[in-house]
Amino acid sequence: MPPYEEAMGDVINLRQARKARARAEKAEQAVSNRVRFGRTKAQRLAEAAEDKRTKDALERTFREDRQNKRDDNQVKNNPDQ
């Protein structure tokens, strides 16, 4: 056996390697999407209800009407109106 054959690596098909890498990346993306979006309707509704309760509790803690304050700020920032 010639000495150069011992130093050479395995021959691979680059097209197949590229496709295999793309499949692995898609599989990894699918896993993260399942974690991110894979919730039942009941879980989504429960989370939305919890967010609403939290938002309502926060709104109750303000001392003055925030909408009036926003309107006043808009008038101050836009004197043309």
C-alpha cells in the first residue's frame, strides 16, 4: 500500500453532507418551535387570563387616571393641535 493512502481521510459526498446538515438544523428548529408554540388552547387561555389579571391589578395601583395624563402629554408634545 502506498504511503499517501494512509494519510488520506474518507471520501464524502458534499451534497449529501450539506443536505444532512440542513436536515439537522431543521430538526433543531422544530424542537425549539414545539417548545415555543406547542401549547394547548387551554394553556393559552389560562396564560391570557393571568396576564389580564396582572394588568388589571397594576392599573388599580395608579392614583390618577392615566388616560387623562396621556392626553395632557400629547397636547404638551404637539402644540399644533
